[in-house]
Amino acid sequence: MIMGRKILVATAVFFLFLPSLLAQDKEAMITFGPALSFGKYKDLSQVDGLIAGGLPGVELAVRCAKHLEAWGSYTFSKTTYRMGHGSDRNFRLDAFAVGLRFKPVRLRDAEPFVGAGLNYYHFADDDYSPFVFPVSSAIGPYVQGGVCYRFLSRVHIQCAFTYNLMKHTEKRTTDLGTYHYRTDFSGLEFSVGLMFGIGGKQQQGAL
């Protein structure tokens, strides 16, 4: 099951970035850089100390058309949290996202965008799950909106709000019947990143 989800994510990454690799448009440009994310993730945020305040990570975007880019990110959280009876547990979250962004206009140095795609979460702890039912990974869609502000020719500040619809359901069948155990990681996230652009033709700040 876990392997099938990894294959699904890898396939999504390939097909999202394939148009970018084939694009011949001189405007195509790669942007990448560090980012920091803050958010509330329902069942993740309900356990005190499970998620750090800000999640560090990196982002990469490839312009594949004048108003379209393929985008991906990786963020992580590694914490030690207190369980009952004074015991400490180690927990790690590795979060991956891929998707497409549409940038309809350029307003001087600001470029607003909207987008959608898939999130993939992988959880690791020391043989104990902090959730009601053990979950090792989850996958789900997200929608996004934000703005990219160019303050130098190849340096951008990027701000985005993302709402993910991540819910994981485990089905278990016993002699008493079939039960569905749902863990909800949905929530609103804010991220800010410092992006560096390479390649392509330098664009002027015009609508």
C-alpha cells in the first residue's frame, strides 16, 4: 500500500514537470529556494509538541508556459514530544507537494497566482503512533493562492496560503463488522520563501 502511494507521487511529479522539460519558450525559468511554513493540521496539531512552530523546507518551480508553472516543495518537522507517564517520543514528518500554478497577470513586480495539486505526508516515530489509529503515510489534494514579488532581477519573495484536504482512512474487518478509522490532517498553511531565478529571458515588470 505504501509502495503504491510512492509510485503515485513519483508518477504525478513526472507528468507535472514533463511539459516544463519539453517547453521551448524563452520565457521558461527555474526558481528555487528555502521556505518556511506555518499552519494548523487538525489531528497533527492536537498533540502538544508534535509539530514544530515553523516547518523549514525548499521549493522549486519551473515555468512551462507564459502563465503556467509546475511547482514542488519539501518540508519537514522533527520533534521530541511528551507522552503519558513521563515518557518522551521522537516524531518526524516529511511532507512533499507537487502541483500546477496559474499566473494570469504581472502587476509591475508582483505576480499573483492560484494553483492546485497533491500533498504526500510520511510519518516516522519510535514504534509508537501519536494518532488514534497508526498511520505511516497519507496523500490528498490541496488548493493554493499567493503572490510572488520580485525585488531584484533574479530574487523573489513568495507568499502563499494553502488549504489541504488530507484525510487518511483505514478499514478493518472483525467478527463484529467492518470499521473505518479516519485521521484528518486537513488545514490552512501559510508559507514564505526566498526564491532565486535561473535561466530564461529576464522579464520586465509590466502587465
